[in-house]
Amino acid sequence: MNNELTSAISQSFVIAYFAQEHMSFWLKSGQENLRRNLAYRNNVNRAKNVIIFIGDGMGISTITAGRIYKGQVEGNTGEEYKLAFEKFPNTGFAKTYNTDKQVPDSAGTATAIFSGVKCRYKVIGLDTRASFNHCNKQVNQISKLTTIADWAQQSGMDTGFVTTTRITHATPAGLYAHTNNRDWECDTAIPQQYKGCVKDIARQLIEDAPGNKFKVIMGGGAQHMGLPMSEPIDPDTCVRGDGQNLATVWTENNPKGKLVTDTEQLLSIDIANTSKILGIFTPSHLPYHTVKTNRTPTLAEMTQQALRLLRKNNNGFFLMVESGRIDMAHHHNYAQLAMRELSELEEAILVALQQVKLEETLVIVTADHSHAFSINGYPNRGNDILGFANDPKKTNIQPYETLSYINGPGFYHHRRNDSHDVNETWIHVDQDKTRNDPYYTHMAGVYLEDETHGGEDVGVYAIGPYSHLIRGTFEQNYIAHVVAYAACFKNWPSHCDQAYNRYFYELSNSSSMIRVLDFNHSIDLLMDKKFIV
């Protein structure tokens, strides 16, 4: 891959490209951007449809590297490329910490994004009163949160999600599950003393609302559902032990629904005569896009079929789309695979934009958290993003990579253990014969079995009705409140609600104290479920 990119971007091409970028180029570019922003008008329609795209682990450094990677794959220098969502008119930054952690995990962040309430590390769908890894039925009951999926269903909209992870994994589970430990995906994962306290995540999806009302569920996780498999199971996660085949339970409960297990079955669905889709394509997570076969659908193909079904509802829909393996590639220091998974997310976004009307569809693209992943050094413009940050021929500094990790398994891959010279700590990266392998591990400064998340803010990109509310820096839970306001969810304050408008518009000339008191009173009524629309 690296050699192909290097040869594709010849020095003469770069020189020719630079020749176009003199003073008038940048002045014209700046003015064009200014004119676009001056011409922009806020969309204040009701968001009939809502799509949230989650790039799991897609921090700002990942977006920047992914942008360059995609541009270089297309034969350009890369830096000038813009990912589809980077062209959205509204952006902001979300603060991702959990209530008990500076650096979060996907369970707590998914809960924040989808419920509007932050919670503890590795806890899903329960507020901070609930403890991690310890179930108390009474505490869980008072801590239980509702989500965007609940609110949309109560408002008459259809709902669903597609993911490249297991359908019981942390991010999708944030839409429907309530559990003290994100790993309690099957019955065998729950400690014996808590089996009567909480259902496993897979059962919650199939048996309880809002999961049992989803019109679309697609991803991996057959072994968690008890679905017979021809492929080997994943030993790093649980397998059902209760003998239940939850996919069969789903088909019995949804006789007009369609269970599909490969690409051909998915793409051949008669959407007009199908009420629901359950797609389970692998025992655990879907394979990385770079190494998958045609038997497994792409994220774009799943998104396309999901939208075709959800668009049948005249009341609108909510869809969550997750490119979940960006995160997993980073955990293993597989930078090349992470870039390709981000590219797959962009392809799914492009498919979605072709199938919806933006005047009535709010589209939000964000990440749940970042990673300990860096773009460093002073590489030349157009330099292979998967290559080296320096030219060893011009300095006496050993070659090092532009993309590297603060920690992770790549530490031992690059460490030289056969030398007695204290200055010969690392194997020369330019001599590594595995560099073109998609599973090549980039350099990590500290050894950990799994690279960690990063704690910096993540970008939030939005287009469509009320997308202008995504601006500035805000707590991650704010995203759910924007969605509820834009979509006019039942029993939620929104621009469709005259009572809510009164608090913020008709009293705008009153004292700030009156406005604050009125707003607090309205929120108190809402939380007590007494708010009348």
C-alpha cells in the first residue's frame, strides 16, 4: 500500500500542484468559503428524519489522517481533500468524559449521546446512581434511562441501527439496553448472583422495548444471539449458554420480518413486503473492510437497505449507523485498517445523503471518543500518510512514522531485543518487510495489550433541520437534546411546542431570572413526566 501511494504521487505531480497555489489561489479560496457561509440560512423545519453516524474512536487526529489517506487513494496529495461530513455547514466539539473517568469508554459515551444523560464508565442506560459491575434491582429501576429510540417510537417514527460491530456491543446497546456492565452481552457473562437482577443485552434487544420495536437491526454477534454458525466463534467474548436462539424468537414475533445472514440475502429483500430486517452476518464483529469477502455486506450496503425500509413510514424515522471497527483497529495499532474503516463510514454517509431530503432530515456525524493516536513530525506535503515523517538521507535521525500511538501492542513489534547497544532500541521501520500488510502495527511508545482511548473533545458535524444548534463546545449529552428539539419528539420541549416557545421567545424581554425560573419549572415538569404538549 505504502509503495503504491508513493509511486502514485510523483514529485513532478506535487510540484505541479504547488504551482497552482500561489497568492491568488488562497485569497480566492478564502473568499469562496466566506461567501458560502454568508449565504447559509438556518433550516428551521421539523426534522422528520434523524440519522446519527458514529465513527467509534474517530478523534480529530483520525479524521485528519483519514482525510489525507482518502485523498491519496484518489491520486491527490491528500491534504486538500474533504470528507463528506467535513462539508457540513455546522460543527462543534463534544466533551466526552464519563461521570467517573477523564478518558471515557463507548458504553458511557453512547449513553450520553442517545439518552441525554452522562453516566459511569462501562455502564449502559443507567444514570450515575447505578454502579459498574454490581446490580441492585431497586437502584437500577430508578436509574433507568430512556433514549432517542424510545422517544422516536413514542412519536410514531420507525427506528433502527446498523453497525460493523456486534449488535449487542456498547454503542448500539446504548440505544436500548440497561446494564451495569457492557460485557454482559450473553447470559453466560452475567455473574451468578446477578442473573435474577438484569437480563443479558441480547435478550433486552429481542424481548424489551425499544429493542423489540426496531424495524432494522444489522451487524454481527450470532454467537450472542444463539444463532447456529458455520464459522468459528470468537473466544474473546461470550457464547449463549441457555440454549435459546434469539433470532428464531425474533422471527416468530415478526412473521413479516426478514432474517438475513449474508450480502446476497440482504440485497435481495423485497422491501415493499417486508416489515422488519434482522441482519446477523458473523459470529462476532464484522471483518475489517480491507480483508472481508463479498459474503459480508459493507456498511454502505446495510445503510442503503435500512433507509429503503425506514423511509416507508410517513411519520419519519431515526437511524443510527456505526463504523465500529475504527476503534478496534486503533486498539491494535492497525493504523491502515483504521483509515479504511473511516473511509467506509464516509461511503455510508454518501449513500444516505443520496436517499434523503436534507430539508427534512437532520444528519449528525460524530465520534464517541478519541484514541491515543498522533500525526507527528514534519513530513512534506503529499507524503504518504502511512509512511515516514522524515527522510533519513537528509538527517542522521532514524526513520520514524507519521502515524504513531502513545501506547499499545506496537511497542514490542518495533522493539529490538537482540542488541547490546543502548542506542539501538528500535528496529528500523523502513526495513520492516511487513509494512504493506494490512495488519501491520504502527509504533507505540508504551506497551499495553490494547491501546487506550484518548480524552480530548471530539468533532460533531451536522446538516439539516436545526443543525445550527450544533456549535461551540458542549457536553456530549447535549446531542440528544438537539435531536429531540429538532424532531419534536412527544413529551419533549421543542420548537413545535408553543409552551416551550413561550419560555424562550415571548418572555425574552423579561428579566433573566424570570426566564431561568420558567425554564427550570418546565424541565422539572418534563422530568416528572407531567409535561403536556
